[in-house]
Amino acid sequence: MRIALDAMGGDHAPESTVAGALAAAEHGFEIVLVGDEGIILEQIADAKVGGLPPTCTVHHATEVVEMEDSPGAVLRRKRDSSLRVAFELVSKGQADAVVTMGNSGAALAAGMFVAGRLPGVLRPAITALVPSQKAPVVVLDVGANVECKPEHLQQFALMGRALAQVGLRRESPSVALLANGTEDEKGTDLTRAAALLLQETQGLTYSGLVEPKGVFEGNVDVVVTDGFTGNVFLKTAEATSQQMTALVREAADSGILARAGGLLLRPALRRTLARLDAAEVGGALLLGIDAVAVIGHGSADARSVGNALRTAARLQGEGLLERVAAALATQEPGHAVDRSSR
């Protein structure tokens, strides 16, 4: 299995992307580093690992997608960008999955127009695995679709369920809609209309509405929402986590007694923070396109890049695309899924 890595994507690329690829290569992962060949080879030389690992290759691409580039402009004008070429390698059968830490909007556009949508998909969704007190929770959409219809959320639920089964090994994952309360009358017109669809969608274990608190408590397996709400939810969660970590470290360094207590608590704190660390997954998934694609955070470090490569390889190897396609195969948008036709 070969993973195409956009080696030029991200705030710290190519240093972080090349370092992450080298770390993953030590565990036998086959990686195609896509980008400026000269720069990539310079980074490998600086790492002093004895040259390009045998499981890695470099595919030259002359252009770079910047974070401020518009998705449409990338598709029209940067046809030899490392991001676009990485998706083209998958569409041509020269790679099996894509990882990028670059522009998420451009990644969405390249996924849709280069890799293409899976049959029956109305809109692809950016999907996050959000840490909780119990286990990761699948949350989608977290940014691809600002405005949605109920049938879009129905498809998100089916795709998220497939991911939870493959990626999290949940046999019958529960699905909920993100809202401002758990009562049936809560939420927006979209939420209430989607709730009616999900209640009637056979094959889903629909659990009703869930508040953000319920997500972090791990009370459900899959949480569905529109891309605007999901993006605000995810960014708020990330900012809160970073702030809490900073406050804990500040408190632990506030005096002699605090530092002594901090030393005693450090192992427990490390274990707790590891459970809440989104970098363990490496990024969000682009569900609904004909490729396994992981989109990492622009500020990702080498560890995040390595974990994103591992996530992409595992999900591709366990048949994520086939499970998503099967989940949508018998669905008519806006209607319940007929269990008897499965």
C-alpha cells in the first residue's frame, strides 16, 4: 500500500512532512512524497538518515498550494501543485490514499474534481475523530458544507456510521444530531427535519439530539451536523483544549510546592492529555470521495504527519471506501434505507 503525501502542504512543510514520512517509513509504510524533488531531498539529507528510505519515493511537482489560495484558483491555475498531483496519483492507481496538511478547501476541491465522488454521494464531508472521556467520536461535517439539507445530514450519518464501524470497530454505532439541547423541539429547522429522516432510516441506531457536553462525555459514536456548526464546534473544542493545557502548565510552574506536585502528577497528566490529543489521529477525513484522504491541521508537526499516514493506511487497508459505498448503495436521498434490499 502506497500513501501519497503532499510534502509541501502545511505551515511547517516540508520539514514536518518529510520528518513525519521518515518516521512512518521506519515502520514499513510505503510513501510517495509529492513536491519539489530538490527541496525534499535536501530535507532528507539534513535528517541524516542515510538517504531516501527504500519504502519511499519522490514524485516531483512544481507548484505549492498556499493557505490563502482559493480552491477554484488551485484547480484552474496550479495544475502541477503537490496537493493536486497527490490526488491524481490515487486516481491513476499509482497510490492508494492521500495525506495533506495543506489548504483544506483546496483539498476538498481536489478530492471532488480529481478523485471524484463515490456513487450516490450528494456532498462529501470533512470528518473529525473527536477525543472524549470514553473513546473517539466521529463528528461530521466539520467544514465542507456550510449550508445543508436534511438529506445531506442523512448521508453524513450513513457515512459516519461506516467510518465508526471500520475505524473504531463499533459494530452498531449510535448516531446523534448536534443541537442546543436534547429535547425534540430543540435545534433548527434543519435539525428537526433531519431528525425525522434519521428516525426512519433503517440500519441506523439513532439516539436523538446531543449537546456538545454529551459529545465529550462519549455518550454517542457518531455526531452529525452542518459544516458551519461543526467547524465552530471543532475550533472551539481545540481552542479550549489548548487553553486548559496552558493553564495547567502555568499552575504547575507557579511555585516550589506547585512544581513539586506537578512532578508527582506528570505521569497521570501525560496519560490524560494523550487521550485528548487530536494529533494521535493526525487529521480529519474527507468522506464521500473515491479516495481515502486525511487532511491534517496546517500547524501539524512531524508526529501528527506520521499519525495521519498511519490512519490513512489503516482505513484504506480495512476497506473504508467499500463500506461507505455499501452504506449509500440502497439509499434514496431523503428517504429511509430499505433493510430488506441489503
